[in-house]
Amino acid sequence: MKSSFATHLIAAAALFGAVSQAQAEIKLSPDSSLFFTADASLAYNSNVLLSSANEKSDEVFDITPGLLATFGQGSEWQSQISYKEDFSEYFSNSDLNADLALADFTSVYDDGATKVNAGAFFHQVDQATRDVRGADSLIHRDVSNANLAGENSIDAKDSVKLGFSYDDTQYKSSGFTNWQQDQVFADYYFKVEPKLDLSAGVTYKDNELGNGGINSTELYYNVGARGELAPKLTGEFSVGYNTIDMDGRPTRSALGLESKFTYAADEKTNIFFGANNDNGYGADGNAYKNFGINGGFETVVSDQWKVGGQLSYGRYDYTTELRTDDFYQGQVSATYVVSREISVSVAYAYADNSSTLSGASFTDNILSISAKFRY
């Protein structure tokens, strides 16, 4: 049965009414707490499948209740773990309705000389993306990650950072290629100013693909800097030599680039931008070269209002098939902070993919209103 707009608003109001009566914080111990969280959104999506041949527009109601536990508040070692259930309901295309699990863990240790960051997540996903699209349905997949990185100061000027990460994508629909990546990196930092470090490092990646994919290894030798790069400009960048060795194919090399910067235009406005040039794999197992640039801003208008926007461009040159994509995205949003626990946002997002592969081009518009609660 087709659900009404009023029905969803009543359901959201009932949930948030219950949340507002809940205890704001449950203390598990002097330094640990448990919170109830709830996110909800109502959106119009002009092309939910991101298709040029089978465009389906719809209104989507999404509600995500969950629990968040924090540990080590005020200590050198702090952690948090959360679990959410994401319920999506489509007004016109009920066959796309989904119930997805989202589990996340993060942990940070910092005693001034040693810093450790650890994390893991498991997400069930079905949203269409530039690369993951079905002809008449959304593509379900399980996405998981585990990562650990530690940095230790050798002396007042020298420090070393080591880390690894594991990524895994498992598709629940035929016609797509599972992908796993193991990554290990080592970086050396030398302090040249109180707030500026120069760096040199190397990153190794091992890619294992399912049916239809070609396994590969990658190496990225780089130099860069991090910290306060100029007055009001902070960030981190690396540039270097990137190679990819695919089974049964010649080794390819190219310029490697990773960067992200923030410019404090004034006390209320931050401008951020960055660029990247690296390698990746599509959902069909084909490798590509990826160049991207992005930029945006966030302005705190008042204690309760903030606005922001962002633009990005990505070029994907596939190396194992005759395909090139030019992908553009943009978004503007306004957020009203009701209280420390509640905020409401309105956003508009636009996406456009221009591809040389027949049927891979599309445009999409999303207008949404959403609310976030934490109690």
C-alpha cells in the first residue's frame, strides 16, 4: 500500500516525542555514557537509480534510531561505539524499501608524545552511486573497514607514523565484483616550524578482486607537509610517484597526489579545498585512474544557524575498458541548532555524470529536510 506523507510525519513526530522524554544521558561509569540517537529525513530524489534509461523519481522517508556509547571521557584514551538501524521507505517504489545495519567503532589515544587512532565499521548499503547502479533496483552490499595508525615523537623535531587499513566490499547481487584492499603506510615527519612539519613516506596497497577483476599491488612514494602552511591556511598534502602492477599487465606509473586544506577567511567562515590523483576499482572489477578536485565553505551565521556548500569534480579514466567518466557534484545546506541535542537541516544536492560508456550517464537532484537527535 502506498504510504501517505502525513503518515511519515506522524511517525517521525511520535519517535522524536519519545526521544525528547528520554533521559539525556545514562552514566555507565564516571567516564562512560550511553546515548540514544535518532536521525530522520524526508527527501525528493529525481533519479533514485541514477539511470538515464530508467529514471525513477520518488519521495523517500528515512529514519535511523540507534545507540551510542562513549568511554574514557576526559582521559588520554577515548573510545566510542555505535549501532544504528536505517529504515528507508519509498513512497512510490516500495520494492526499494530497505532495513540496513550500521555499526561503528573509533578509539583515540594521545599522551602528547604518542598518538594512536583505531577504528572499524560494518555498513549495509544499498544507495546508488556513480559506479554502483542497477537497471531496475538498488544494489545491496556489505562494506567493512578496520584501521590502526600510531605516531610517536622520537625527539623535539622528528616523529614517525605507521599504520594499516583493511577495506572489504561484498555485493549481494550478481554482476558485480567483490573487492578487498590491504594498505600499509610509513611516514616520517620533520618539524621546521612550531606548527609546520615536512614529510616523506611510502604506502603499499594490495587489491584482491572477485570474478571478473584483475588483482594488483600499488606503491606510492611521496613527500609533503602538514600544519600551518601560511597565515590562516592549515592542512596536509603529499605528492609523489605512484605505481600499479596488475596481474598479467605492464606496470603503470603516474603522479600521485593527496591534499586537503582549510582557510579561515574570518572568525565565522572556513573555506576548504583539496585534490587527489590515484587509482581505484569500479564495481565491475575494472581499474581506473582517478583525478579529483573539491572545494566548499561553512559559515556560522549565529549561535543557532550555519550554512555551507561544496562542489567537486572527478575524472575516471578506466584502464581495462574504453570508458571515461566526468562526474560533477554540488550541495548547499542550512542547519538550525535547536539545542545541544537537536539540529534540523535543509539541503539541495545535484549530481551529473558524463560517460563515454553507453547508459552510464545520468543527472540527479535531491531536496531534503532532516533532523538529528542525541539524548
